[in-house]
Amino acid sequence: MVGSALLGAIVLWIIFGAIAGWAASSLMGVSEGFWGNVLIGIVGAIIGGVLFSMLGIAHGGLLWSLLSAIVGAVILLAIVGALRRPHAIMTP
């Protein structure tokens, strides 16, 4: 029983992460593929949950959780995008 509940939770995390990651990727105009979107969505959910908690924004339920995951995923993609951009070398 516990094993099936854990498996169900993991499947829901993957689905939820894929939706949040896809939404954030679409908003940011990037394409990361299915598993990239899943990872972005799950990490984004953590970032968004921490950020919303720090700001005192109460969130509960599926829609608020999805919104915080998308916000966190957009922040994650913005940071990754900034790190991937080549920086101009400053010469004296």
C-alpha cells in the first residue's frame, strides 16, 4: 500500500512538473524537452514555494501550487539563461 502511494505521488510530481515546466518554457520562449520541463517544473516548485513563503503569500490548493511552480520555474529559466549567455570581455 505504501509503495503504491509513493509511486502515485512520484507520477503526480512528474505530471505537475511537466505542466509547470512547459508553461514556464513557453513564457520564456525556450524548449527544454519533456524531461527538461519536468525537472524545471519540480525545481521551480521548490523555488516558488520558498519565495512565496518568504513573501508571506499564502498559497494552498492545486492552482496556487501550480502558479508558484510556474513563477519559480520562470525564475530558474531566467537565471540559467543569464548564465548561458556569453559575457563581453572587458578590456582596460
